[in-house]
Amino acid sequence: MVKEIERKFLVSGAQWRDLVEADIRIRQFYLAAAPDRSVRVRISDGASAKLTLKFGSKACERDEFEYPIPLAEAEEMLAFAIGRVIEKTRHHVRHRGHLYEVDVFGGTLKGLVVAELETPEDVQDEMLPDWLGREVTGEQRFYNASLANRGGSGDRRMSYRIDPRLPLTGEVRRILAEEIGKALVHLDAAYDRPEQALHKCRKRLKNVRALLRLVHSGDETFFGTENQCYRDVAALLAGPREASALVETIDRLAASFPEQSAGGGLDAVRDTLVARQHELHGGAGLGAAIAAAIAACEEGISRIDLLTLPDQPEQAADVLAEGARITLRRARKALDKAGSRGEADDFHDLRKAAKTHGMHLSLLGRLWPTPIKARRKAVDELGERLGELHDVFVLRALLDADDRPLGSPQETRLLSKLLKRSEKSLKKTCLAAAADLFGDSPRRSTRKLARKARDDLAAAPREDAGAPGAAG
């Protein structure tokens, strides 16, 4: 037995790459995991394998037992893994006599880089390398067992899809935990890479809110609390993400109207928007917003077990059908308003409903009464166009504001002209696509869903006993 004394840090710089002495490609998975113990299998460079048992709940000190096992047996044990299989490359980096293990994660954890320092010595902060970021020793979400159980591709329980073979309560709790967990990973990365990480985080939070809307009628109290929580988190992060989207909008305009924007007619406006983007990403308020978002998401995870939904097939089917119907009704209502009034808010409501419906198609993939591949593709394309239209509206509003001009009068006149042309084209495209998707009666569409869901849920072999996704 060895006593493992370990400190963990996020990595905020790239200077360590020039100091790498060796690297190892690792695949690892867990056969059991609890706050005070875990059973792990690790395969290194596809050539050797070890079984590791860890015990203890102290932040930086645990008892560890490790044994080599045959590679073939380790591969067989994959069938019994819980959660995702973690893929990472471990780099050995030495600094002032201490060995740091820098783990660069891949797969669904791509973007996360964590450094570990194992030493019995008390290393003072001034002796630590500059490329280390925030210390996360003791924060459970950064331990590999927690990362493995936040879900991932390749496991039927670890996807954004409701499994009809399992109780509805357990399935919804599972998906909520996975999506919020992934949002937390992106939030931690946002301290150093805000542009990409905040976009990914907001996508995960949209997944969470779409799931909550789908099961709204099954537990209205839980829905009200949690939906407000993640709406507030999204609002905290909206400004920096919107700043990036406006730069992307300028680039789309330049690509769509090359003759009009030739000669750099939009370059000065783009430079202004990039400066605005850097200002928001580099401001002191961003770190506070990320910290507040992390705290809210962690509290949200702790409340997941409060959710209780009907697990009997007939009642569960009614909950799912009602959630899908409400979203389709919202889309139909927004489509009517967008077609008659054409206001920015109408198209924004249509966009939100279309996005939510697309997520519902993913969640209900095993229960939807008709083939959904083509419909999902059409919904995704509509969502993209509506997103572009939304950014056009936001940029026009910013252009009309007098407090901070985006460019010279000549440049802003060109931008206004191109925005109007883009808006007209996008409105026409979006209305036609939305009419094809949401023209039918929501009640008629979801009546088939309710009927098929009842049949499928009733026929499915129940896996209640001992299932990780089961309620309780």
C-alpha cells in the first residue's frame, strides 16, 4: 500500500509543453465509484494495464492499492464500466525538482487540462510554476471518478436521450447531472478560453432547460425553481457570448455580400466589435460571473434528487407528450406572429421554440412516432438561420445606439444597408422553413407521440432494480 498525497491544478499556460520529458496515452474507466473509494482500470499506451483501488475522503491524501493485470482482461472489464471511458494524454513535466503530471483530456472532455503534483513535501506557492492556474485540490468534480460519471458517448445510459427501459425519474435525473456536469467543465475552461468555452456551456444549459420543459407537468415545483436558476446562469454569460456572435455576423455579411464589402468596407466596424469582445472577455466582471455560474450549477446538481416524476408508463407518456405539445404550440404561435408582425421578438420566440423542439427530438428519439432524422436536420438548419437573424437584429440595435458609434458615417451606412438585405432574406427563408415544420396542429402531432410512448413504455422490460439511472 502507498499513501497518495496529491494536489491538483487547472493549467492556464502552455509553457509546460517545452518541458515535457515523457508522455503516456491513457484510457481508464471505473468499475465502482463513491465519495470515499473507487475501483479503476487504466490501460497505458495500449500495452499494459493496472487495477487501482483508492480509499479515503481527505482532499489530498488517500490510501492506494495498485496491481498489474493482463491487458486482455482489462479490455474485457470495459463491459462493466460505469460512466464514460476517460481518454487523456499524461505528460511528465519537471519543475524545481518536482514532477508534475499534466493530463490533457480528449473525447467529450476535450479542452480540460489538469496538472497533478504528488509529493510528501509542502511546496510553497512561490515554488509552483507560472503555468499553473487555480488549485482545485479537494474539488470532487475534477477527480477522474467524477469526470467519468458525468457521462459521455459510447454508453447507452450516458446520452441525451430518454431510455424507455428505465424509470422516467431516474432517466431525467441522469441527463440533468450529465449536462450540468459538462457545463461545469466548460465554465472552468472559460477562465482561460472564454470565447469557445462560454458558447459550449450555454449550449449545455439550453439542453438542461429543454429537458425541464419536456417534463414540466410532472413536477411543476421543481421546474419553476430549476428553470429560473439556469435562466439566471445563462444571463450571467450572455454578454461575452453575444460579443463574439456579433463579430461572426460581420464575417457572414462580408462573405454574403463580397462586392459591396470589397476593399475592407466593414473592417473598421469589425475592429470595433473585436475590441468590444476583448473588453468583455478581459474585464474583471467575467471572472465573477463565471464563479457565480459555477456556484449556481453546483447547487443545482445537489438539488437533482428532489425531482420526482411519474414512472408508470401511462402517466410518464402523458408527461412527455404534454411537454412536447407545449413547445410545438409555442412554435406555432410564434410563427403566426412572425408572419404577421415580423418583429424581432417574434422571431426570437420562434427560435427558442425551434431549438427546444430540436432538443426534444433528441430526448424522445426512441419514442417519437415517425422517423425523425430528416426532421431533426430541418429543425437544426432552421435554428441556425434564426440564430443568424437574431444576431442581425442585435447588431442593428447596436448600430442605432448613439453612445458608441461602430465606425464612420460611410461605414455605418454600408453596414445598415447590408443588415437590411440580410434580414429580408433570412426572414423569408425562416418563415418558409418554419411553416413546413410547425404548420400542423400541435395536438394532432403529439397525440401519436402519447400513444406510441404508452405502448413502448409499457412493453419495455423494466430495469428498476439496481439500475444507475433508476429513481432514488
